[in-house]
Amino acid sequence: MKDALIHYEFINSGTGYIIGYLSFAAGVDEKERAEQLEKKRTELAIFNKIYIELIYWQEKGHGVR
């Protein structure tokens, strides 16, 4: 059986649009997950040429975190 995945979506708070996704195996260490989420947020800010603080992530299917 495959490991369960936790899916995250990255949202531009200025527009409300989802601009990226990232998934992890459910067993990934919380510190590693936080580091990877922040790295992805930085990459999305650079790629989309927007201020990093406009981007937040949330677990897919859940409210704002």
C-alpha cells in the first residue's frame, strides 16, 4: 500500500488564486516539511515576480493556515 500524501496549495493573497502545489508523504518530518514549504514559497515568489509575503500555503481541502 502506498503512503498517504498530504497536499498543500500556495495562494496569492492579492488575487486569491492558487499558484502552486506541493505534496509530501504523511510521515515526513514536520521540520523538513516546513523547510520545503518555505522553499517552494520563495521559488513561487521569484517565478511570479511578487512579494513573498503575498503568498501563503494551506493544506488542500482545509481552510487558511
